Amino acid sequence: MWVSRCQKMKSQITNALSDFFFEYETPRQVLVRNRRVGVVCRLIQLGVLAYIIGWVFIYEKGYQSTDTAVSSVFTKMKGVGYTNVSGNERVWDVADYVFPPQGDSSFVVMTNYIITEGQKMGTCPELKGKHSCKSDSDCEGGTLKRTGHGQMTGVCVNSTKTCEVLAWCPVEDDHVIPDPPLLMSAENYTLFIKNSVTFPLFGVTRSNLVEGIDAGYISQCLHDPEKAPLCPIFRLGDIVKLSGFSFETIAKVGGAIGIVVDWTCNLDVDIKNCKPKYNFHGLYGNPAETDKARASVGYNFRYAKHYMEDKTEKRTLLKVFGIRFDIIVQSLARKFDIIPTLTAIGSGVGIFGVATVVCDLVLLYLLPKREFYKNMKFKYTDTQTQK
Amino acid sequence: MWVSRCQKMKSQITNALSDFFFEYETPRQVLVRNRRVGVVCRLIQLGVLAYIIGWVFIYEKGYQSTDTAVSSVFTKMKGVGYTNVSGNERVWDVADYVFPPQGDSSFVVMTNYIITEGQKMGTCPELKGKHSCKSDSDCEGGTLKRTGHGQMTGVCVNSTKTCEVLAWCPVEDDHVIPDPPLLMSAENYTLFIKNSVTFPLFGVTRSNLVEGIDAGYISQCLHDPEKAPLCPIFRLGDIVKLSGFSFETIAKVGGAIGIVVDWTCNLDVDIKNCKPKYNFHGLYGNPAETDKARASVGYNFRYAKHYMEDKTEKRTLLKVFGIRFDIIVQSLARKFDIIPTLTAIGSGVGIFGVATVVCDLVLLYLLPKREFYKNMKFKYTDTQTQK
Amino acid sequence: MWVSRCQKMKSQITNALSDFFFEYETPRQVLVRNRRVGVVCRLIQLGVLAYIIGWVFIYEKGYQSTDTAVSSVFTKMKGVGYTNVSGNERVWDVADYVFPPQGDSSFVVMTNYIITEGQKMGTCPELKGKHSCKSDSDCEGGTLKRTGHGQMTGVCVNSTKTCEVLAWCPVEDDHVIPDPPLLMSAENYTLFIKNSVTFPLFGVTRSNLVEGIDAGYISQCLHDPEKAPLCPIFRLGDIVKLSGFSFETIAKVGGAIGIVVDWTCNLDVDIKNCKPKYNFHGLYGNPAETDKARASVGYNFRYAKHYMEDKTEKRTLLKVFGIRFDIIVQSLARKFDIIPTLTAIGSGVGIFGVATVVCDLVLLYLLPKREFYKNMKFKYTDTQTQK
């Protein structure tokens, strides 16, 4: 009994499998020989096909997968500046005017400054115009004003009509910004950018020192959007100009400029074509904008150099106006991948289905002979008379 | 001969083309008039439709393509601190308590410190409790301990029972952290954030100084999640509170706080609606977590100020405890795009096909009249009797 | 009248609705009982199915949506170095050799240096070999050379045959790089990395101090790719070795190394499996590359310490050669999501349609009995004799 039953099952399964493998279903179709419907439908279908091939595949490269890079940037400035403030000659080199010194992707080049030398801890009156007072009662002792320079002692100084504070004295007077900027020579400094990008998905690493950009070329080239677009040495004046700013304005009050290194690479072609493009634009506001209130320029910070003199800690305070450069790496690599290709095809076939639905609507609801076509297309289960 | 053959081919191609253009196939269908199957299938189809329209299109906005931004951040602190350590009054301003000074997106505000003044190169015993020794043989001369302060001289100092080292002497004693923190006044410092984002795919640039946030507003506003959510001036105490920390704890031992600027923008609506949201949270561990071992707070680094005294190089070493702020820009812009729209539609039509398959399974395998439907649906090529 | 018309419309709509709900269309199909076609088509269909299930779903995990993280990194170095330059013993601690000091994700560890002590503003001849001159006419007074050290005074100094400049004097002589590097002890320094990542889409935050990596473990572990892959304490020598460089080479002239913290997480499984992997590789060029011209190693910057001596500002200039470490966080989290799942299914059904089209082509154009099958599949609207 069991054996025969088992054999029966086995043969049933074998039958079902062979049926499954040797059969094949294909939908039955009506071939509508109607010029109007035919032309309309074919045009819709051709449109869908053109969209899939032309747009998705060729224009948008839908057969590729994309990846963005992890990147690393190193910068190096070169050049010296010279200032002559009331006979006091001074030269400024890289160690003096770049903050921070170690070649980060975001750094500041000093172009102007207000120097306050020999500050030491003590009491002195606040800056004129700040925390004015008429009598000691206007200066509450022991309090700190957020915008002040120090802690009030409770005394109103007569000569300046401002409160006395415990602070680094004398306090900095930043009412007048040197004009023209003290370090206009910054225009001729050069910036060297070293940038490497890695696309982890594709295992590709590229450096902005691409083929042909070797030590010999670097030693003598200067970036120019037209003539030397791959040279990684940039003149500061050129960068500022290409961002649409005037160097004198930005050098006086400071500003922030983004240097975009754009890696848009098609890895299906030779990797040598994967080259960086350099763009420059002002950060925090567009120089062409008229809305001055939105602070399109203006960048400064304070920096102190400490020293000991006569056993007393002193400092030289610099209010540094400068150009802040942000090297922004923007990357997008594309490479052929089977998944997006098949997803695009599959989704395209789906849209083909939409075309068929539209044509069917025309056929079954708009044409004069629609009843005829309806009969051709549909078979009804409840009508006992089958064609 | 050739001509006629060529003409024949030409007419053949023309015929095939006209056939192709004037014909149109549409699948033949069985219209099953069965209430149960009908209702089930329509519900499945409506479900799929509701999913595609409701979820993919409306909820997930599948008709839009997305892009993340490249961004640039500039920060500026304001405020002064005051310390009085055993009668030695001192004021700390921005140049003293912010590291680095130039307004980076990641910076540290000093809130507490251990100062070791007047260090100079020389030999002195190691700190008590570190590298203890009983005799000179415990201190191998000429070796460097990774956790020590310098190079051992091979001498065991009797008074401290530690090895003598060549180091910046005297060595720093950081056993006791000042409590309460010396610069509790940091709570009232303010932070100004300037942030611009660019969505390269859409060519859109936005600044966190959006419409209405002009110089006049900034000069007097203070960020508040409810009342002034767009004001870019933040009180340090507020930030710490919103991150869920206690200021006194974090000021004492230091900590790291992330300020997330969230740009989630729908660029299909007016660009004025693309505004930043500010969130604050502790980095490196959740303040609500009970697992204290995972070091949710604690941030310090060492910083030296060098000077010359009597022709000798000396330094003031600061072990700085502070709050490290990381401005993290998180961005996602969405805009209508034809490709994702059609991909979503195409893929939706595909899922419609799945609905049909499910209904067919019900029809052909579960219904009592399944044999009847099978006959209606399928035509067999090997049965010679065709309906 | 109106009422009856309205009722008629209502009943019509009700009818149409009930028709719609109680009917169900399913395509009529031909079941082709042909072994060859059957096998070919089933194989194609199985292939498509295998692709969709095996590749899209299992291998590429197409049922998951992906997200990259926002991250925050804090680093801390430990260790002391010792130099003995012509009898002048010196110890270098963290405050001396790390730039910047505050524990950024990108920092430099000094391994070698050229020191120029006691520079002050003045005039002195340029470095030998730079801006050589034969007479004063070769040195144009008042000009600045981009690669020079200062402003020319117009004098040619006889002893060195170089132009005299106003600069920080004496000028730095960096012709000879100390070899072996002065701070070879840097090999034994250790680096501690604290890293937290947040996947905003999934609301998941992880720290590299995962379960089991507690304070006790950290205090005594040392990273090893095999034995301690999760320990966040790294020996500098190990990092350099794992990047494929020789420590002595890179310590002498400097170099840049990327430490990639790789967070590839499948959030469908227990979050405890979401652990970081650490990789190390040279930035700016591959150490295995033979193209030496592309500057695979070499990293330096200049750094000045200012001080006052006899009322004069002086500085100690350090040309720092060092290893720059960039902690690069690379992240990809995946989690089940209904949208990509259904998109993949829908698109897969679409590709199934392609399989049917291919089989139909075989059936209708390649088989000997193609005319028979064509008749079975198609019904023509213009032939009046309907089967």
C-alpha cells in the first residue's frame, strides 16, 4: 500500500514537473487592424521606448550605479608679505599669516590686522562708545558684560566716560580698520592644493596630481581656468577674482571663499579622464547680491601671542582680518552596474504596460466600433454561448 | 533582375512597416463574473494602487530626486570669563578660551583647567603614584614610558618614591580637577553660527541667515527652540541644557556636544521654506544612559604657551577641560524629477502584475469551478479540437 | 422627470460599480505544449527569478534602504619623545608634537624638524642657492619674490653671492633634513580614537567604544588587526606598517596616512553586530607605486613660537616634518524598508515580461510550426471568419 501510494505521489510530482518544464504560457492577443488606433499606440510605445533608451539610459546614464568619495586635502601657501606701519618695517611669512599652520582644508590667510601690543592683566577703562557711564552707579562692580572686554570694577572713568574693567589692558580699539589693507601683497601669494579621493564602492583612488601633473610641471605652472585648468597652484588674487569679489574689499574686512574641487567621473571610460575641476565662489552670500544686510563679506577672529616681560605675562593681540578658504570636495563617480540596468529595464517594461492600458482605453471607449473590439478582447464567463 | 529584387525587398519592408504601424496588439482577456474572485481581486488591486499613490508618491515623495549639500560653517564666540585663584584675578577673553581661534566648525571652549607654570627642561621626579620605585634598579635609565612624562635617568627619588625623569619640570599634577569649574561663567558666552549649504544637483545655495534674519535681528536675538528657532546666536548654557547635560558636570570634566544644523528642504515649494533646524545632542554617548563606563563625558587636551626667561625656554602648560562643539550639517533636498516618477510608476505597474498573479492563483487553484475557469483562460496547443 | 433621470443615473453608477467590483479580468493564454520552447522559456524565467531573488535580494540586499552617517571624531595621543642634538637633551610631550592640540580628526604628529632659533626682523643675505646674484643690479630693491624669505633691499652680499633681504633673520636653512629622523621614538606613541556615528534615517547612534570595549579594556589593550580588532588604541608604528610605508622614510620627510573607520552595518540584525573596522592607507599616492615623481611621501609645514627678548620680538621657527593622520569615517547602514522591496519586486516582474517577450520571439519567428502558434496566439480583427 505505502509503496504504491508513494510511487503514485512520485509519478504525480514528476508529471507536474515535466508539465511545468515542457509547457509555456503566452498571452493570447487580438491584433487590431485599425490605422488610427495602430498609429496612436505605436507612437505612444515609441515615445516610451525613446524615453527609456534616450533619457534613462543615454542622458541620465541609468545603467550606472553612483558613489561619492571620501577625500583628503592638504594645502600649502607660499609667498611673503611686507608692511610698513609708521616706519616700522616688517615681513610676514607663511608661519605668520596662515591659521592654522599645518595645511588643513580650511584655513585663513591674514590680509589685514589691528594689533594691540603689550596687553597685560589689569584695570583700565572700557573702549569709548562701549558701556558708557556717567557715574560709578552705572558700572555695577563684579559683573561681566557679554560684549565687554572684562569684569567691571564699579568705577566710572572720567576721561573716557566708560566703566573701568579688569581686563587685558589696554583694551583693543578696533574702531578703525586699516585702509588700504596692510597686507595687499597677499594678492601674489600662491596656494598649492593636494587632494586625493577614494570611491570605496568602486575601489578607485585618484589624486589631483593626475597624469602629466608631475613635480616638474608643478614647479612652474600657475592655475588658469583656460590655459592650465589642472595646475594645482593658485594665485590668491586669481581665486578672489574668479569668485567675483574685489580683492581690496575682501582683503580689508575679510571674507570666506569656497574652492570646490569637482570630481565627476565616468569610470566606464579610461580612468585618465577622471580629472578634477576647480570652481571658486563666495561663501555666506553672493557677491552679486544687493542685499548688503546679509553680510556677504566680513571675516575676522582674534589671536594672541603670549610672552613674559619682567616676570609678567603679556600678550600681543591681533584682530585678524583675512580670507578664509574652504576646500570643498564634491564627487560623483558612475560605473556600469547590472542592478540599476535591470531595474531601469524592468521599470521601463512596466511603463510599456501603461502605454497598453492607454491604448485599450482608446480602443474600448472612444472608437465607434468599440463594441466589436470589446467582444474580440473579452470573453465572458457567464454567457453560456462561447464563441 | 537586381532592380526588381531590390524593389521587392523595398515593398516588403514597406509592408512590414505599415503592418507594424497600423496594427496594434492587445491581450485577450477573460472577464470572470464571480463575486468572490472579483471582490478579492479588486481589493488587492486597490490596495496596490493606494500603496503606490499614498505611500510612494505622497508619503515618501517618490516623484522627487534627492541631493545632499556641500556646506561651510563659520563660528564666532563672544563673552568674557573671570577667575580668582587664590587672589590672582584674571580675565579670559575669546583669544584665551577658544581653540582653535579662527572660527572652525569644530572647536573647544575652555571651561576648566589645570595650569602648570614655569616648566623648563630638566630632571625632576615623576608624579606621585606614577612609576613608583623602591630603588634605582626599578628605574631603567634611558627608557621612555608611554604614560610617563619623560625619559628616565635611572635614579629613584627618595622623597616621592618615584623615578626621576628628564622632562618639562616640574611635571604636571593633574590628580585634582578644580571643582567647581574655574570658568563657570562660560555658561553665558554666546556662539554665533554662520552656515551656507549648496545643493549641487539643484543649483541651490542657502545660508542660515534666511529671509528676516538680518543684521538688526541678529544683534539682539538669542536662540530659543520655541520663540526664536532661526536666531543663529546660542547661549552656551542653553545648548548644554538642550543636549540633556548638566552644565556644571560638563564644565568640570569636559564633554563633546554636536550641534546639528538640519536642512531638510522640499524645493518644489517656495525656497523661503527651506530653513535650518538646530538640534543639540551629546557626542560619544547618551547622557540618559546609565552605563557610565562608556565615558559619556570627559574631554581634555594639553596646550602649552612657550616663552623665554633668562635665556631659557620655558612654558606654561594648560590641561584644558572644555566643551567641544561639532557643528554637523545634515542636509536633504528633494525636488520633482521625471526619472524617479516614471521609475515609481513603472515599478508600480509591475506590482499590479503581482496582484493579477495572486488573483489567478485563487481563480485556478482554490475556486470550486476552477476547471471551468482554467478552460476559459487557457487554450492548449496539443488538443486538436480548437474552440 | 428630474427625479427619474437622477434615479436612472444613480442606478447606472451602482451597476457600473457592482460590475467593476464583481468582475475580474485575467489574460487568456495559450499553453504551448512544446518541449523545446517550454524548456527554453522556463530556463529564462528561472534565470530571471534566480537573479531577482539571489542577486537583488540576497546578494545586494535590495529589500533594504541605505543611509550614510554623520559622525564626530576625537583623538588623543600619548607618549614622549627624546632628542639629543649635539648634547642638547630635550623631551617632547603631547603639547609639543601634536598639531593642532585639541584632538581633531585631522592632525599632525611631528617626527622630524629643522629648528631655526632666535630669528628677529632684520636684514640678512638669502639662503645660498636661492636668488643668486653677481652684483647689486641683480637684486631689485623693494620687490618680494614668491619663493624668497623677504623683501629685497637691493644689495648683493659678497660672501654668499645672494641678495640681501629684510626678513626674519637669520633665514632658515632647510637644505639638509636630519637623517635618521630626530623623533624616531614617535614609533611608540599611541593614538586613541573616539568616534560616534549617527544614522539619521534610522535614528541609530553608535560609538566605536562598542559593547565590551569599556574603560578597563581600553586601559590595557593595543589595536591588532587579528587579535584586538576593536581596540581603539593604535601604536603609530603599527599604523604606518599597515599602510605599507616604512616608518623611517615617512618619519624623515613626513607623509599623510588615512585611518578609515568603516561602519558597514546591517541594522536588520542585532545592533551589537554594528562594529567599526579600521583600515589604514597612504593618502596622496600609493606606496607600492613606482612613480616617485608623484610625491607619495613628503609632508611638512612651518610653525613659529614667538617670544620677547630684550624688548625685541623674536621667534623660533620650526619646519615640522610629520605624519598627518586623517580619520576618515566611511559609513553605510542598511535596514529593511518596504519601498525598495516593492520597487525591486515590481521591477523584477517587469523583467519577467522581458522574458516572455524573448520566448514569444522564439515561438513566433524561429520554430518550424510558427504559423500554427501565431494563429493560436493572435486573433485578427479584419478577418471576418472567426474561429
